[in-house]
Amino acid sequence: MPKTYDVAVFGAGPAGAQCARELAHKGYQVVLVEKMSNFLANNFSSAGSVYEVLEHFDLPKSTISSYWKSIKLTSAGTEHIWTAKRPLGVVFDFAKLRKFLTADAKSTGNCRVLLGWQFSSYQKTDDSYQCVIKKDGQTSMGENILAKILVDATGPARSVLHYQKNKPRYVSATGIEYLVQTDPLFSQSFGDATLQFLLGQHFQPHGYAWIFPMGDGIYKIGTGGYNDRKTKTQSLKYYIDRIIKNYLQLKKYQILDVHGGTVQFRPNHQEPFVDGKIVGVGDAVSSVNALGFEGIRHGLHSARTAACCIDEYLKNQKPSLDHYQRLMQQYFGRKWYWSYWLSRLVYMQFGDNTLDKIITMLRLLTTEELVEILFYYRFSNVFKLVFRQLKTLFK
Ligand SMILES: Cc1cc2nc3c(=O)[nH]c(=O)nc-3n(C[C@H](O)[C@H](O)[C@H](O)COP(=O)(O)OP(=O)(O)OC[C@H]3O[C@@H](n4cnc5c(N)ncnc54)[C@H](O)[C@@H]3O)c2cc1C
């Protein structure tokens, strides 16, 4: 007889592992199934986030590589740095973050973790789902599990929600990142508490590049962009190599790892978040925000919201799981759409001269105001900026 669980979660990214963690802490019997056999195998995310995420999701220091308290924007012809006295955010160690969330779920005694297994198929029975999971590369029958509720946390694959269904069209963007060990002299002069974004065709056509500190002289140097560009460009690696050679002028360095990934999303969230008793969390329901492709915090939030809705449903306080989609749509509001629209302008439309002018204008914003735009999508600050610019003109 297959073992029965309250909830089967597929995918142990930040969203799936957090959802399993929340449900296991609430006392439900959970199985967490992850395709990869270890978290280093798909260590693809730059994993920058804001400081509040730590307290909000009770994340320990062991998940953090570094703290940042400055943001630097650079274009072909100008640059500016915004600094705060206290840390404004963190760069996670993406592997350690997922490892912690999974271990914490397991430590409750209510969550079975299966690494190296993947969702293969499901069949609906009267009051549960019978799922087949298979070990990587396995061609035989696999193993059966029974669960009352399924959570699709498979990221852009959306393997469960779209099982045997046609997928809608998604916007897609791809990023690649080098983990680079620099020499101590370089890191002393460059600093290790700044998130740096390099904008414009000069650095990365149809996208942007970034340099995130990881501590101990290690940096994540990456580039990424939209995949629907009409003109041909060089490979993403070509632009990273150029940044290392021409912009950073690194002479002595070691590439410790190369990783990357693709995000696929619907800017308007016109896709099902719930199908019967199947719930999608994280990137499986387009929670990544297109402005800076920040998805970890929003994935964690969707996981918590889904776990609350599942809890209410299993306690018979709600007749279905449908209110989850409503709650998530309230969270996104119009901000995700405007972020997408702005990212298309900045990454795809604006030339280097325009971006020089924009960065010059953004200097009128305080650090907090810039953070509010980049991480909280408060675009009303853009109006403040225009007002301040007009004031300087009429002085
Ligand atoms: C290059 C790059 C840089 C990024 N930088 C940042 C950043 O700086 N800050 C930030 O907040 N976000 C960043 N993001 C986005 C962020 O990483 C994602 O939004 C986030 O990881 C989404 O979490 P998730 O759990 O929804 O999905 P994922 O992290 O994609 O996890 C999905 C999991 O499901 C597993 N899986 C897939 N199919 C199956 C299956 N059939 N069965 C079982 N398991 C399966 C996968 O192996 C994976 O572990 C970046 C993304 C990329 C690509």
C-alpha cells in the first residue's frame, strides 16, 4: 500500500521547501520531493534580497553569504552609489538557504524529504491524488504516493499544475553567473557590501549585469536578459568575460563555479494558481518580479500564503483552496505588471545615453527611496524624482 500524506510538495526550491516547512510545523504529514540529489547541483540564483526577509521568515545567519548596505548603478558613461549606515539586505548562499529550509521541515518529524526523485504523473481518486515519482533516469514503474493535496513548486517547469495540459505562452529571461574568487587587494578596494547593477547595451544588450558580494573576496558576476530579443547578440558568458577583463580589470582571479537559469512568467498572472486540490507556489505561479528578477522573497511569501490556505481547508474552515489565488493577486496588485513594463523599457528600449541621464537624475533620490523603487516597486517615488528635477531646473 502506498503511504498517505496530507500534502505532497514537488520541488525543494525556496517556495516548495518553505511550504513544506510551514505545513510540517503545523503538524501535517508532508512529503517533499526534489528532482536534484543535492542543492549544489542547481545553485543557480544570485540570491540577493532585502534585510526584512530574515526576520519575516525566521532565517538563520548560516544561510547568508554577505550583507549589503549600498547600491551602485553604473551605465556606459556614469555611475552613482547610494549608501546606508545599516545593512539593507543580504546575499544568500542559495544552496545553504534551501538546505536549511528542508532540514527545518524534516526536524519536525512530520516531513519526509526525497532528494533525487521527481514528479512523474498523478491520477485523481475520490479524496486524494495517487502520484508516481521516479528516481532520476529511472525508466521502471517508480514509486506511488498518496496525498490529499499537491503543491506544485517545480518553478518554471510547472510540472504538476500543467501535467497533461497545454502551457500558456510565458515571457522568459535567462541569466548566467560566475562565482569568482578575487585577490585580497581587489576586494579591499572594491568593497564587499555593495550590490552593483551595470545597465545598458554597453554591458549587456537586452538585459543587465550585476556584481554581488559573497564575502571573503568572492563575488557573483552575472548577466542576463530577455530571450525574445530580435537582434542577435553574443553569448551571456562573452559579456561576463568582458566585465571581468575590461570593467573590473581583474588580473588574478579564479572561477569557482558557473551556474545559471531561466525564469518564465506571466506578467499579468493570467494562469491558474489552483486546480482542484493542486496549488502552485513560487515561480510556478510567476511570483518572480521582473524589475530585478527577485523571486526568493516572493516565493517564500506565496508558500506561507498557500500553507495558511491549505491549513484552513484541511480544518474545514474553507470549502476550497480557491481563495489562495485571490490573496496572491492582492499581494501582486498592479506592481508586478508595472515592474515588467519598466524592465522592458530599461533593458530592451533605452540606449546608453538615456540610461546615463536616468542615473544622473536618480541621484536626487535618497537611498531609502531607491530601495523602495527597486525592491518594493513603489513607483510613486518616480514622481517625487520628476518634481525634484523640475525644482532644480527652476532654481
Ligand atoms: C540567474 C538568476 C539569478 C537570480 N537572482 C535572484 C536574486 O538575486 N534574488 C532573488 O530573490 N531571486 C533571484 N532569482 C530568482 C529566484 O532564484 C527564483 O525566483 C526562485 O528560486 C524561485 O523559487 P521556486 O522555489 O519557486 O523555484 P525554483 O527555485 O526554480 O525551484 C524549483 C525546484 O523544483 C525542482 N523540480 C523541477 N521539476 C521537478 C519535478 N518534476 N519533480 C520534483 N522537483 C522538480 C527543481 O530542481 C528546483 O529545485 C534569480 C534567478 C535566476 C535564474
